[in-house]
Amino acid sequence: MKKAVYPGSFDPITNGHLDIIKRAAEIFDEVCVAVISNPDKNAYFSLEERLQMLKEAAKDIKRVKVDYFDGLLVDYAKQKGFESIIRGLRAVSDFDYEFQMALTNRQMNPKIETVFLMTDYKYSYLSSSIVKQIAHFGGDVHKLVPRNVARRLKKS
Ligand code: ADP
């Protein structure tokens, strides 16, 4: 049984994240989408809100679970039996950070492999921050995020 974790802030989940989740679920027997509960990172939505939005958005995708963690990702992965870490790659701008994180995680635990899935071109420009900016100024985000997230953003 191949289990993978897809970690991130998901503040909030976008259609770009959802695309990575669906594709990862075709490759692995179980995919756990794990929200980083890092109190130092200034999140717009609370951990509970981010988890709730993720659960709703991913409820119909088979083999997908939602969880959260704090502390080191490799420790969490080892504890839960995840052999792979999934990350999405957009433009070159993601590469430096992802490269550093993947190598650092490998240095800490060589048994856990980071697997990169390339973004779909439709979502290559899409980020949680862009979505929040558009929503903040009253713009329409329904093509960028799952329906439940668009509703939630409208309220905030
Ligand atoms: P983090 O704060 O860990 O970067 P994010 O929620 O921003 O968390 O992203 C989680 C993962 O999803 C990262 O690997 C990021 O590169 C990837 N990702 C974010 N947006 C997209 C997108 N539009 N297409 C593909 N991958 C994406």
C-alpha cells in the first residue's frame, strides 16, 4: 500500500491544489492532504476553516484524506507511514524553494521521497495569495477555487 502526504498551507485550497490532489490519488493508494499548522505563518483562514474547506472540496475524491500537522514534515510522515511527499510545481519561481525543501527532507530522512507533479497550464498562474487579493477587492474567483471556497471568500 503506497501512502503519500501532500502538505501545504492551503490558505485557501485552489483549483490548482485540487488538480494535484486528483492526479496524486490516481498514482497512490492513499493521499493525505495535510495542512501545516504553523502559528508563525500568518494565515488568513484559521486551521479549522482551512481543514473544513479542504474536506468539503475533496469529499468526492476516492483515496483522499485530510489531516493537519505541526513540527517537522518528515517526522509526521514517518509516524503516519507515508513513503512519499507530494508537491506541485508551477513556474521556475517555485523551483528554488522546493529544491531546498526536498533536499533538506531527504537529508533528514532518505527513506521518504519527494514527488513533484507539474501544474496543469490552466493553473500555472494560480496561487492562494492571488485568490485572496482578487476576493479582497470584490473580484470573481469562482473559476479559480472550489465552489465552497468561493462562497466562503465572498463572506469574508
Ligand atoms: P506552501 O505554503 O507549503 O507552499 P501552498 O498551499 O501554497 O503551501 O502549496 C502547497 C503545494 O501546492 C506546493 O507544493 C505548491 O507549489 C503547490 N501548488 C500551489 N498552487 C499550485 C498550482 N496552481 N498548481 C500546482 N501546484 C500548486
